Amino acid sequence: MRSRSNSGVRLDGYGRLVQQTILRHQNPVTGLLPASCDHKDAWVRDNVYSILAVWALGLAYRKNADRDEDKAKAYELEQSVVKLMRGLLQCMMRQMDKVEAFKYSQSTRDCLHAKYNTSTCATVVGDDQWGHLQLDATSLYLLMLAQMTASGLHIIHSLDEVSCIQNLVFYIEAAYKTADFGIWERGDKTNQGITELNASSVGIAKAALEALDELDLFGAKGGPQSVIHVLPDEVQHCQSILHSMLPRASTSKEIDASLLSVISYPAFAVEDSEVVEKTKKEIISKLQAGGRYGCRRFLRDGYRTPKEDPNRLYYEPAELKLFENIECEWPLFWTYLIIDGIFSGNLEQVQEYREALEGVLIKGKNGVRLLPELYSVPLEKVDEEYCNPHTVDRVPLGKLPLMWGQSLYILGCLMAESGCAVRAQCGDWQAWPSDTGAAEVPLCLQGFLAPGEIDPLNRRFSTVPRPDVVVQVCILAETDAIKAVLRKEGLEVETVADVWPIRVQPARILSHIYARLGRNKRLGLSGRPFRHMGVLGTSKFYGIRNSIFTFTPQFIDQQQFYLALDNKMIVEMLRTDLSYLCSCWRMTGRPTITFPVSQTMLDETGTSVHPAVLATLRKLQDGYFGGASFMDPGPEGKLYADDYGLSLGSFSDLDPEDWLHGFPSAEDADICDEVAQYLDQLLETAPPKATLPPTAQKGGLQRFRAAVHTTRDLVSLMTKAKELQIQNVHMYIPSKLFQACQPSVHLLGSAPEQQAKPSLSAEVPFPTGADGSVDCKALVDQLRECQTLQDQANCLYMLHTLKGPDWDTKIHGEAGTTVSHLLMELYGKVGATRQWGLIRYISGILKKKVEALDEACTALLSHQKHLTVGLPPEPREKTIAAPLPYEELTRLIEEASQKNMSVSILTQEIMVYLAMYIRTQPALFSEMFRLRIGLIIQVMATELAQSLSCSAEEATESLMNLSPSDVKNLLHHILSGKEFGVEKSVRTLDPATTPSISIREVGPAGATKTERAGIVRLKSEIKQAAGLHSLEASMEPSQLSRPSGEEWAGALPGTQEDRSPRDGRQGQWQRRRRLDGALNRVPVGFYQKVWKILQKCHGLSIEGFMLPSSTTREMTPGEIKFAVHVESVLNRVPQPEYRQLLVEAILVLTLLVDVDVQSIGGIIAVERVVHLANDLFCEEQKVLGADAKMLEKDPATGICTLLYDSAPSGRFGTMTYLSRAVVTYLQDFLPSGGCIMQ
């Protein structure tokens, strides 16, 4: 018999420790572990963490086996792990009905339970009796299932179980937008059952999704049916949300020690090393600083503190202040830091926390070292701890041992124990082999296990920079005719038919096919919920039913929404997607975008490519576009799957189940037939039969319509119309578009005389019956005779309102032509003319779904941005603080838009653009916690009115008629605060009535030289003489705000003629304040400063609404919850520029935080400070000779408009007067002598 080696003896010691602290509690039937001797239930999270030590010890025995019995011990330990993991699987499989419901509802009532009966795997409490929704627990199970499977364990045994895991993937893939109760089961830290989005849940879910993607659950013995598939776009959503949240943990927790499991072992979910270090430093500085027993879970954590009331579960909001500085300290988090140090190769960190941990372990029977749950302050020493934090000796409470922590302690010892024994003999540093660990790990940290052995999927390399991605762009022509047009431009491409047998299909078909993934009738699982496909998902190839499929990006799908009708918007979205691919692609091979050139991408004549599309195609040929690198695969093979390990010949042998897996084998034939029928149905293409009469195009109509562009041309245009023999002139002047059919949209106000203009109904009255109601049959006859698309839209809107979308019009005497059918046909006609105002109007009638509107809303909310729709004040302005179903979201928008369909659809459109920008340029939204879309729309209209020197009505009309790309461009300039100009032109060859407006950046001098105005006027006259009218106007940066009003009609001067010439700088600061006020943008650190000022007064009053000092007893300075609370008070002010002055006044007040004074008064009325500053300003200006006209006041607020337009600094700056006003207002509380406000 061989003698035991030193390592074998030490492994046996760890084996006894594992047996006495963990395995002796394992249930022999289910394999589950109770939380402790006093808590018999089995928590999912605790079980997974607790079994890690057993798994690691089994790996160590397998690696360091001296004798055959060591191999037997390794097998026994591994089977204990398998038994527990399968026990948890059985618990979840018994609740597959909840998994199925939760995929669609994300409701706390439909989630998996967090704990089960240890002996029976049954549930132990009701659905509403516990905070069950804990996505991190389910995700942790899936993550470790993947790691253990990759290490060689066989946990999943059947295809039914594979289907279960695939649906659990669907269960957690929406974690980035699902509020849950989090790792501590409490949700909001008040413990009142309020769920919130938790960074720990998002991070673990992201790690689980990445670990399971393309993993064969049967290991080396599996096949295509046992492989798990994850949509890469869902992973990226989790990544972006996680990156935006860290180091914040949730809305109510500015930092949480549980994030250690996200930035390090086991998740390694963060890819930015700087974010990892920042989060770790935040945890150590705020949650460990001074602590001698471990880390606090989060600030003001009341759990097991002497001030916690044991008779109730929840806390009163103001009660949280009592827990400050006496929060319990958890040794658990030091075990994370030990393991983190091992993975990062930081010997000093490992040694520091091992020594610290040795001091808090408790010796049990036979000298076994146990890790307690937490250390608490004794009741009799609370006051002493308040006065001198971290000085009182604490006592251990709770579970002994905390099995979760005990397991991680043993795991850390197994990885570092060997090194500590030889530390004195080894002072040099060596690198781990490249396949086993981090790049710089000292030799003395090589314990029984290397990092790569407990991380076989190599997640520890998440922060390693990846090579640059080169995107393949495959350009295809939709038809041979388009191919010929492209060849004429020097572009050699193939048609969609040329690449057969590769089939090119729109993204929506892939969404429907993916919905069949994971379907299992025996378990009652329907597969993946239908969701739009992201660009990461459509940039791969798929083998389905013996065919190769490639899918076009979602934004090209014209059947869904009108954004795809704008070629400039298509180019912009292509640019965004390409840049997104280059930064987010994590799979092997190169991403491939299939970009078909369709008929709509040609110009009006159909003989050449639209200039924007042509320029893009040429840039793609050059290999660089939108800041990303690209390549053309070559004409001989536009679409290949070689990058994914597939050849063209291999697809002929593919079984449908190679991709659509997870179905029981007995149902394969039914499923294949179902997929085949579905594909056949979706791929049928039959051109719809035209039923609407053609609109008239006779006389001089085209030339007349091309000349209509501004309301100030009406007089001359009336004369021209008579010369061209045009009837019904008002039908072609867009200033009264849709007035008769829907509420008027005057975002900025309208002059009284405008109401006297003839309305649309006066021009084209609807036929009425004897009782005065509209005669629908006669209206159908009138529809048949309509001469314009606008007339047809008005008639159909009336029919839609009176009879509904399914009413049969029998327009040609035959049944089957419904109102909805006619509207869809009209939508196609209007789309061809690019009349965007009319397109938006018809889209509103049809209730067409903006691409992924609910997903766009969720993306904004997930980035911790609240939304409002409609104009202030409440209740008209509606707040969106949580994800909503699409139907409820559109209903809310429609209600806030006061039933105006054009505004409603524009609101949805802007929400989508905001979501695009927050994904690609999150810096645009810095220091903005509430996005007020109604005010943003008003900002855009105001900017157009000022830039084009036009009336408020025309500005509103121009905004509604902007193309989607121009709306998006204007929005970007407003968000970015860059200086921009607006050019409006209508060419005589353009048959559309919609004016062409382009947004362009200008240099710093563009808006400051007064002589530029004269040059613009001269250029305008020259261009008008040549048949081209162009009005160019430059404006200053829009970083700050916009005037709002009580209605969609605000407070802008009515017409251009009312304005006198003025210096280009005039209005600059008022415009800045309007923009910042409307965008809710505040200075960096503003909310933290407000929190501090509240501690020195009883509260701040803003226009009668209170921000009480008691808020600081519940919330800490860095909480998003506090920022949102401050915003909710500020947003009661409807005027953006006035709101911004209030923000400046509060900033001046915050200068008093550092003044040596205990209190600065009771309740401070901020608006009184502003009005006092306004009075001081007006008095000084009068002394300097200002007249009443110069000192004109805003009637809504009483503030001098000249003060709004004053720079913050300088002798006459707003900060000067606000500082003097604060000193005057608070003089009784400020120390005497010296100027404290300098």
C-alpha cells in the first residue's frame, strides 16, 4: 500500500470539513440542502453556492488522486453534486406552468419559487407569501449547470429536460427589463414588497446566457437536439443595462456587496475592466471601510440590527436612518474577495482577507472552523457605535455556519491553500499556463485547483480585449431591373434569386421561427415568445428544412412601420447597426449583414438609386462606413456560411431538428410539417388588388404643389393658383392638414385670426342624412370621387371612426373591401409620395406598431430613465416608470396626446429614436433622469420656428412633415447641445407637398456674426429668382431648454412679421435654459448637493410642492430613487426656462453646505429666491436706463425675459443676482462678517 502524500492528507482534511459542514445535511432522497438546522427549507441560491465546495473538492481529488480510493471519493463527491442539481431541476420542472406564464407576463405571481421543501421538492409557501421572483437564483443555477457540464458532469438526462433548460433561458433572458426582489429577497430596501431592477440579477443572468449558448447538455455524447441556443441580442441587452447601472446596484441601493459575484467569480459578467475596478473600490470604500468583521450588504441595511422591529417585516421610510452605521457585517463577502484575488493574481489581497477571515471564524466541535452569517452590534452598545463607528466589539448572529459562505471559504482555501504553505519559500512571480488562468498569477497561489478548473468555460477572460470585428455586408438587388440600375452606377451585385439555394427573408420570419424553439407539448411549453430580432441575430446563417436562410435586418421590413420608407433613415439605421455589430459581436466568425436594394430605394423616376443609398453603397465598397470596418465577400460568393463551420454542401444533410431542437422525438413529424406549412404561408407573395380610385394629376397641379412651402407665401400662391387653374387651393396648403378630422396640433400657439380661416370641412363637407348625421353610404360614394390622397384619408378616417376598421364599404359593389383594407392601400400610395405628415396620420388611424415600441420604452426605463408623454402639467402629462405591454403603452400615449393621432405617432417615433441613442450614445443622457417627450416635441417645434423665422402654426406643421431621418437628426442636435442650422427648400421638380428640411452643424461663428443674416437674405432672393427657394438660419447650441405652455399651444410669438431684427446672440441663453429645462438636464452632482442642503433645513418648497428634509432619512445621496424624487417636484413647473432658473437657485443654496452653520432656516421657498433675484435685476436695469419694453415679463411666471437671456456668470449674470437674493433671504441664519458667497 502506498503512503499518503502531503497533498492527499490535506485533501482528506478538507473532505472531513465538507462532510461535517455541508454533506451531512444533504437529503438522501432529493439531494437538496436545508438552509440550516433551524431553517429546513431549501433555497435555490443557497443550494447552488453550498455545493460548489463539494464540486471543487471532487475536482481536486480527481486531479491529485494518489490511490484508487481517491478516484472513488472524487466520483462520490461528483455524484453528490449531480444529485443536488437534479433535485433543483425537479423542483423547477414541477413548476413549468409558471415558467410558461412568466415568459409572457413577467409577473411576480407567475415566477418560480425561491425555496422548496427539502424532502419532497414541493413548494412551501404561497405565490404571494414570499418574494419569490429572484432571477439571480435561477440564473446562478443555469450558470453553474453550464460550468459543471463543461467540467464533465452529466446532469441533464433527457430531451424533456433539455426543453426545460431551454425555456429557463427564455425565463431569464428578459432580466435586463424585469424588476425582481433580488439576492436579498427584499426588493426595495424598505422591505415593503416593491420590486426593482437589480444589477446583481442582470449580471448573473447575462453570465448564464453566455455560458449556455451553444452548449451541449449531454456533453460529448450529445447531438444537435441537446444544444441550447441563446439569442445574442438578449445577452447584449443585459450587458448594456449592466454597464449603465454599475456601480449602482438598484434604484434604492447606490451600492451592494453582492455585486462582487457579478464583477468576479462566479459570473465575470462585466467586460470593462475600469467598471470592475470602480465597482470594487465603491464596495470596499462604502461597505467595508473600518469594518472588522466583513462588509455590509448595503447602506442602511436593517436586517438583524438591534434597532430592527422583529414584529414586522417592513420598515417605515424615515426609519432607515436608524440603521446608519450599525448595519450588520457579513464575513461572506471576504470569501468573494479571496477568490477574486486568486483569479486576478493579487497575492496581497488574498493574504489580507484570509488573515482577516481567520479572525472571525468560530471554532465548533472537534475544532472545525465555521463561518457565521453575520456580526451585529449588541443592543447595549448601539449609542457608542453611533458616536464612534466600527469601534464596538460585535457578536455573531444567524446561521452557524452560513452554508453558502462556508462553501466559498472552502473553495478559496482549495485554490490558495497550497501556496500559503510554501509562501515563505517562494517569492518570485510566474505566469500561469495560458489555458489555465489569469495572465499574472504568482506561483505561490497555485493551490489544489487552478482557476481554469472551476471555470472551464473561461469566463474569467471577460475583460480581455477582443480583436477588432470586420463586418461582411452582402448587397443584393431585389430584381434584375435594380441590378441593371446598380451596374450602371458601377456596382456589381447579385439578385436575391441569384444566390439560390440561399433564401433571403425578412427578420419577422426569423422571429416566428424562433418562437418554435423549445416547444414541448408534454410539458405544456410553447417555446420562445414572439419578439423582434436584433441585428446580432440576423447577422448569422441558419439551416432550416434543408435550406440555408439569411435574414435581412429588422429595420428594412416595410410592412411593419413607415420608418423604412425613408431612405435616409434606412441609411442611418444601417450605420447604427454596423457600428453596433463592430462593438458588440462576441461570436466566432464574422457577422454578415444582408442588405437588399429594393424598388423603394430608387428615386422618383425609378432609373437611378436614391442619392443617400448610392453614397452609402459606395462607402461600403471602400470598406469603412460609420466608424466601422467592412468587407465585401466578393461577387463569386456573396453569402457563405464558412465562418460558422458550415459549407454549402453540408446543408443538404441537415435535419430540421439540427436547429429547431428540443421537441420529443415522437412529435418530430408533426413539428416538421408545422414548420413547413408555416414557412409556405409566410413566404407566399401575392400583390394586393387596388381598390381605391387613382388620384387626379392634371393641369398645373404638380408645379403648384412644388411651390407651396410656407404660409407666408399664401398671398402670392393664391394668385399663381388662379393662373394654373387649380381648384380647392386650400387642399394643397399644408397649414390646415387634417384640421376637420382630428384635434388641431398647435405645439407653440396660434394667432386668433388663424381660427377664422376656412377649415377643411368647409372645403369638403361630409354628406349628411336627414337627421344630420354623416351618411356613410354617401361618404363611400364621395370617397370614390376623391381627387387627392388627403381627401381619401379624411373620408376613410370618418368611416373608421363611425363604422370601425372591419366595416365592409362595398366600394365597387362587391363585398370584402373593409375600411382597414382601404387604409392599408392608401398607406402604400402615400408612402410612395413620401408625404410624411399624411403618412403619420394614416399610421395613427391604422394603429401601426412602431418597431418594438414597448422594447424601446423598456430600454429607456432599464437605463434608469423615467418617461413622460404629453405636455405638463399633470394629469395631462403621463409618467411611465415601469415597462408596459404594447397595448397599454399606446393607449397611454394616445390619452396624453389628447386623441391627436399625429402627435401620438410622433411621440412613439421619438421614443424609438431615444432608445436608439441611449444604446449607442448613452453619454447624451448624462444627468437626465426623466425624459419628457411632450416637451421634447415642443422644443423641436420651437427650434424650427426660430430657425426658419416662421409662424408657430407653420413650425408645428413643418415638424409633422419632417421625414423620420430629419426628426432623428434634429433630436440628436437638441440632445447633444451642438450648434446647428436648418435649411428648408422645395425644388420645382419635386412632386411632393412636403417641404424638405435638412439639419446641419455650423461652426462657432455661424450664429454670432450679425452680417450673416444679410448674406442669408441675399442668397434667398437669388435662389428664388432661379426657381429654388432656400432659407438658411443658424442657431446657437441647444443644450438647455424650450418654452412650454399649458396646452399644445405654448407661448411663442405668432408670426415672422412680429419679430424685429436682432443680434445673433440675443435669445441664446434663454434658448439654452429652455432646452435644459425641457430635457431635465442638471449639473453633475446636483442631486447629492440637494441631499446635503436638506440636512440643514426643514425642506425646499418649489411652487407650493415640498421636498421635505425627512427624505434624507430614507434615501442616501447616490440613490436613483432620491434623484427621481427631486425630479418629481421640479417637474411640477411647466415652464422649462423657469424650471432651470430654480435649478440655478438651488445650486446657489448648495454653496451653503460647507458653511459652518447648523441650520439655514425652516422651509426655503426657492421660487421666492428667484423672484427676489428678478427684482434686484430689474431695479439695476432701470437705473442703467432700461425701458419697460426691455424689462417685459413672462406673464406665466412674472420673470423678466431679459433675466432668462442673461449668462450665468458676469456682473449681470443670473448667479450674481441669485447669490445676492440667497444672502438677503437667509441673512438671519448666516454667520456675520465676511462674504461667504464669493
